[in-house]
Amino acid sequence: MRQIPVDTNGATLIVAQPPQTKMKDKRNGVIATDRDTGHTLMTVDVLFVMNGNAEVVTVTVAEPDISGELAMGTPVALTGLVARPWENEFNGQKKHGITFRAVAITSLAGTSTKAA
């Protein structure tokens, strides 16, 4: 599967929606898991601000790779962020989009230094 690395240097990343369990099948309550590790997958909506533009993107990350409290408004760092284009067909209709996956998401709350 094609993966496109996303450079977050120079971007401001802020939690827009705290982590939620990713569902593989919502109707049957099946939770999505990482194929390699078996860990539960989580989604975090992140406000991605760069060059005067802002967009909320949903980032998937394995539960153990979430560090710190990720409440709404918390600044974060995304490690190993990649974009994955996808396309599928259902009932004769083609759909496509981009998903985002990170190796880790880390809270930056409390790590900034106060100006003198």
C-alpha cells in the first residue's frame, strides 16, 4: 500500500477531539486492531495549522503509542505521520479519500517554557 510521509515541521498541531476507539464494524461493536501488534487502534482529531491554513484531520494511532493527556486544545507532536490514499466501490459507487496514521502522538502540554 502506498504511504506518503507528512512533514509536520513548522506546523502547529492541537487536539480537536480526544482519542476515541476506532471501530472496524460499528453495527456489531467490532474494535479495529493493528495487524502487526494486535493493539487497539484509536483515532484523534487534530487541528493541523500551517502557512495560515487550518484543517482538522483524523489520525489513527495504536493505543499504547498515545502519550500524555490529550484533552481538547492540547498541543501535540505526531511521530511518523503518513497519509494513505484509498479507494473502494460499494453498491456501484466509487469512494476515495486519504487516511492518516501516526507511529505515536505525544502531548506537549507543560513542555513549553515561559518567557521571561
